[in-house]
Amino acid sequence: MRRRAPKDDATREAASPPEGIIDVRGLTKVFRVKEKGQRTAVRSFRAVDDVSLRVGRGEILGVLGPNGAGKTTLIKMLCGLLVPDRGAGTVLGFDVLHRAAAIRSRVSLVAPTADIGTDNNLTVRENLQFWAAVYGIPRREKKQRIDELLVLVDLKDREDTWPMNISAGMRQRLAIARSLLAENELLFLDEPTVKLDPDGARRIREFVLRINREDRVTILLTTHLMYEAEELCSRIIVLDGGRIVAQGTAQELKRLVRGERIIEIFASGLPAGTASADAPSADAPSADIESSIRLLPSVLEVELDVWDGAVGQGRLLVKTADVDRTTALLLPLLQDAGARVEGVRSGEPNLEDVFFTLTGRGLAK
Amino acid sequence: MTRHAGAAAGFGALLRGIGSFVWLEYKALLYYPASFFMTVLQSVINMGIWFFLSLFISGYADRYVASFGGSYVAYVVLGVAFHEVARTALKSPFLSIQTAFWEKRLETYRIFPQGFWAYVLGRFLWQLLFALVVQTVVLALIAGLAGLNFHPEANVGLALLTYLLFILSAFGLGLLGASTFFFLEVKRGVEPVGWIVDYAVRLTSGLYYPVTIIPAFIRPLSRAFPHTYAFRAMRLLLLQGAAWQTVAADVITLAVYAAVAIAIGFYLLRWSLARAEAGNGVSAVV
């Protein structure tokens, strides 16, 4: 578990777990995309940049990062759907550069959208029957395995229902059941709880833990939800801008914050027209208040996120070396600026605090 | 459940995968049965137009097609029916890939062994069977109502072999055209190879009129397409009752065409997939 140091490869190496099922070094992927409105101009975009990692057998590795951090691209390279431009290593013992087909045929992938691969003309059971045949599961084993999986994903009582008539969470469990049909030992879950309600997401997390413990399935999952990564993963790598900025257990990552703490303030009446990270503007009304907070003693970073401009509803994240002192100065400053403070949090750091400490941005960005 | 057996691979698994996709299409047909009847009706109307048009000019046109045996009506009806099936084979690979791409399923199919090929071949097989059934119904309808003057000693077996080679040739061209999906900006547009073949054969291959009536400088173009050999051989076999020797050159040409087109088509499609995966991926717009 180490912080990023751009020119030092060793800092991006994970501790080496035994029986490395994934062992890759320096994976890099550059996408070339056409500029909007241009016929020939091509822009290069480094989606994954010099990523090295090892995953041990039976481990759950979390890849945490905001949208656009390179999580999906990394997964696609590891499961053989994209060939890295640079780097080396193996997945299940197969070379990631030259044996993509061999890797593909031995891993399972659940894409972020549950509906992908689910056919609405087939019932829940028929969907599994279809994929069982596609996976080449022998007829004599097919029924038993589908029955087992329907129980495992808690869809037995919905087996004759059309997918369009079950919840998004159930469809996600169906997608995971489909991916488990082949009984591959390595499962990639790309944002498995995205778009699910809290209860649906909780059930997916329980299910992920169960298949990892009971079936010894090695899992690499991506998420931008800090609590999900904390709850599920034995180790976490934090991606930002295609690079690993930190890795380790949740506890190890939290220690990165050290004496620094994050004060999280929810308030209304905050100045709207926040300058975004992509297009900072000194003229934005929020720029004044952010500048004022930055000038407070002990303050290290400030991020203001106003999500309802009409009433100035939003959140202020302040990284400080002295929570008590900063809070004592910050609250009057906000009141003077016309803000109504609705909640303050400054407890133990969580992974979002870690991400904010490392990048100066929240995970939601 | 701790077996970690993995997915099956090999030719048997591919065949089971193809069968699964055929079953999937069949289930979709059961879900929307009206579309089957509307497709049959559409084909009957389309063929009806050609039937009445050819009947209208039959008195004038019969002499130009006398060398094939039968009437101009039989000449056109057979040509259109065969062409529709071959057209399905030509278009199927690209349209299947295009459908999976926009439904975001390409990577889902690509991730398991033989998945992509099981999908492309399964959909092709289903669409081919569907087109064959529809065109057979339409031909039977016209033959029953108006008569098509099939030769009583027609070599049906050889005609079927010719038909099969024709379909395989068109499918090979279809695979070749489908490979353009991953390196040209045709994701939502028209596939250029299939489009060129489809329109060029209408003009040059003797679909609606004998090749001999088109200008001499265009005629060499007709030799580039399997349709020319297939239309001639099948009409001679079915309408004139020609012997094997008469159509041998056409049938052998078709066999070579099918083998070469399928080999090149598979190679190019595999290559374009690998190229896409080395670039932005199969699910990315160019």
C-alpha cells in the first residue's frame, strides 16, 4: 500500500499475494478518438497508464475510482477484450498481450448494465438455459447447475418470470448467475451495484461475498462507492486518471490521511455557479468563499459542490490539519456568507477522504 | 459448486452455441408471430409484382430467354426467389454484428468461447432457414396458381447443390463485408461491400434479363459475382433439364468461389476483430 510516485514503478506494485491469478506490470492503454466535428483530427487519450497489480487466488480486489478513472478499461484488458498498448504479465497464466482469446474463454464478466446479455423473450430460467447451451454445459448437468444458481441468486421463485417484470437488482443477479454458469475461477464485476436501490445493492454485495467464500471465486470488482469497496474487498487499488494513486487494505488506505481530517459540511444558501474542476473560473460566485476558506489556518484543500443552484444546496469538503480549529473558524465564515449549515461530519476518515486527500477531488466528480 | 470447470470449447461447443442462437430466434418468432405472416405477405406481394410485370412483357421477352427453357415469367420468378435468399446470406453477418453492437452485446458474446461466431452463424442459419421457407412458400404459391414450367427431367439434386454453393458464396461475401464494421465508419450506415454486390448483380448478373442484352463493356463485370453463374446454372437445370456437363463450369466456379470467399471472409473478420481489440475495442465507435 503506497502513494503514487509517478516515476517510481515500485510504488505501484502491490504486495505480492501467494498464487497470483492476475500478475500484470505497466499496463497502458491509449484510445484514439476523433475530435467532434473533425473528419481527420484524432486525439489520443491515455485511459490506463502504467498500472501494475497482482491478485491472489480467492481474493476480492476492489478498483475504486470516479467515472473516467480507467476502471472499465483496466477490466477489459484483464479479461482479454482489449489488448494493452504497453505492459506485460499474465492472467490465469496466459500472456495478456498475446493470449487474449485463452483468457476470455476462462473468465466471467458482468458488465455495468444488468440488461446486457439478458433476453426479454426468454424467462429467467430460459435465459440461463440459453447461456448454458452457449457455454457448452452438458445436457445432463445443465438442469442441476441452473437449479443451484437460481437458489444461489435467490431467483428460484421468479424462474418463469419475464426479465422485464423483475427489478433491476434481480436482473443484475440474473446477469451474475449467467456469468457463473461456466464456473470460471475468475470473475470480473464492473460496477455491480450501479443503478440499484440500496436494498438491491446490499443483496448483491452479500451475494458477492458468498460466492467468494463458498466457491472460492476470485473477484475483481470496480466501484465508485467507498463503502462497497470497504465492505467487500480484501485489498483496494485507487485509480485516478488511469493511474494507481494508492493501494492496500481499507485500513492501510485510511492511514494515508494520517493527521489530516476531512470536514464535510452540508448546507443551503451556498453561492451557486460553482467553478467546476474542468473549467475553473475565478469569476464564479463560489470562488470568493472557496478562497476565503483556503486562507483559514490549517486548511489544506477545499472543494465546494453545489447540486441545487436555486437554493444553494450542496456540500463543502475541507481538508485540514486541525479539525477543531478549522471548524470553529469555518462555521461563522459560512454564516456570514449567508449559508445555512445543515450538517457537519468530521469523524474517522473513509475511502472518499482518502481519495480527496490523494487527488484533491471527491469520488463523485 | 467449487468446480471451476470453465466453459466448453471446440467444434461441438460451437455447434451447440449455434443451435442456441437459432433457438433464441425461434423463441422471438413465437413471441411475435405476426411478423412471420407479414414477412410472407411482403414476399408474396413483391413476387406478385414481378410475376405480373413479367407476364405483361412475356410475349415480347420470351424469345430472349428461350435458351434457358421455360418462359420469361419462370425466368424472372426463379431469379427473384433465389436472389432473395442469397441476399439474406449476403446481409446477415453485417446486420447481426450491427444489431449486437447497438444493443451493447458484442463484448458479452465475445467474452465466452466461440460466442461471437456462434452468434453470427446462428443468426445466419436462422435467417437463411426463414428466407428459404418464405421463398419456398411463395414459389409453391405461384407454381400452383400459374405454373412455372419446370422441366420434368430436371436434375433437382444438382440444382440444390448449386443453390447451396450460391448461398455459401454470398455468405462469404457477407463475412467479407461484415469485416468493414470494425474499421470503417459504417456502424449505423450501409455496409459497402454488400451494397455494391447487391446493386451490381441486379444490373449485370442476369437477374431480370439475360446478360447478353447488356452492353459488352459491362458484361465482364458480371463474372465477378457468383449470382451470374448460379442464375444461369439453376435456370438451365430446372427449366431446360440440362445435363451436368452443360452446367459443370458454372457449378465448379461456384464451388471455388464459395471456398475462397468464405476463407477470405472469415480471415478478414477475424483480423478486423483482433485489430479492433488492439485499438479502442469492439464496442467503440471508430
